[in-house]
Amino acid sequence: MASEEEQQQEIEALGAIYGDHEFEIINGEYPNIEVKFVLSSVTQGASEADDDFELNLVISLPRDYPHVAPQIRFEDFEDYFSVNVIDGVMIKLREVANENLGMVMIFTIISALQEEIGVLIEHRKREKENIVEEKKKKEEEKEQARFVGTIVNLETFKKWKEGFDKERLAQKEKLIREREAALAGKLTGRQQFLKDATLNLSDAKIMEDVDIDESLFDDQDLEGLDMDDDLGDD
């Protein structure tokens, strides 16, 4: 049977086996036939809430298939698995293909992939458990560090000392700024005295500017009072 006829018959059979949600013909024209399979982990026993994922496997048939192996690739797997994990699955699928050269083999390849999905489910479970354990370990180490404290050595002491000195300097500068702000616009008595020129006048100078009407005083009141001497004493 010619390769073209074998390929067309196999594609028709696959369409009858798998539903539309699992099987798609990307290109049905020989010699560029290409199909896509979408396999869900839920159908293989995974918990839909925790471990659900899909694998998109694209298979391209060369002109001489099935006498040569088909080309196989995964699409959009990065959200679920690392490249190393998928590469491991690809190696097994290629081994299956090489073991079945000369016979139509797509159904056999998909069956092998379905078996690998069980392994992938367990792999995802272990990864999640490891993530939980790692998170728990970090939280325990962080909690323990609160009680143990920081181990002091020359390097950690220098770092602490630098921070301590900076903090003290910042506090000192803050107090100075607050004091200057509190005194802003306020003058001491001495500052006011020096600023106001009228306060520099002596009592004598002030008295010189005052006219005294002696008629307002009795002779007895003025007796012994020498106005000039008193003013001169000042």
C-alpha cells in the first residue's frame, strides 16, 4: 500500500476513535499531513482541582511515513512542566515510534503518552509537595532566627556601628532643626535691646528731654535736691 493511502486511512480511523475535543486535523493534504491531540490529565485520574493539565501533541507525517518516524512536538506545556520533563517524555515517544517503523503508529504513540500522563501527574504532586515543604522550612528558619539573633563578628559589628552612628547623627540634626524652628522669629531681651536703637538711650538722656515745672513742688520738697547733680550722677 502506498504511503499516501496508508496515511489517509489512518487519519480517518483516528477521527473515529477520538472526539473533536481530543483530535484535530491541522492539515489533511498529503504529503503535509499534520494532526493535533489534546490529552487531559483529568481523564487519567488526576484531581481536577489540584492536578489538572492538558498536553497538546502535534504529529507531522513525512512523505514516506510509516516507513520513517513521524515528527513529534509538544505545544504550550511551559505552564505545567519544565523543558527537561517534556524532553524525557519525548525520548520515550520516539522510542515507541522507532520500534513500530513500517506500521501505522499514531494510535500506539498516543497510548504511550496516556501512560506517561500518569507519571506526569505524580511528578506534579511531588513538585507541589516540595514547594510546600520548602516554604515551611523557610518559615521555620525565619522564626528560629528571631530567637537565636544575629551572630556578631567584626563585619556585622561594623555594619551595626555605622547604622547606629548615622541614626544618632540624624537625631541630633533633627533636634537642632526643631530648636531653630522654635526660636525662629523670637528675640531675647538682649537681642531686642541691641536691635531697638531707642533702648540704647541712657536715663540721663531721657531726663534731658523732660521739662520739670518746679512751681509744682514745695520748697521743702526741693530742699536738698540738686537736679543737676542727680542728672550728672547718671
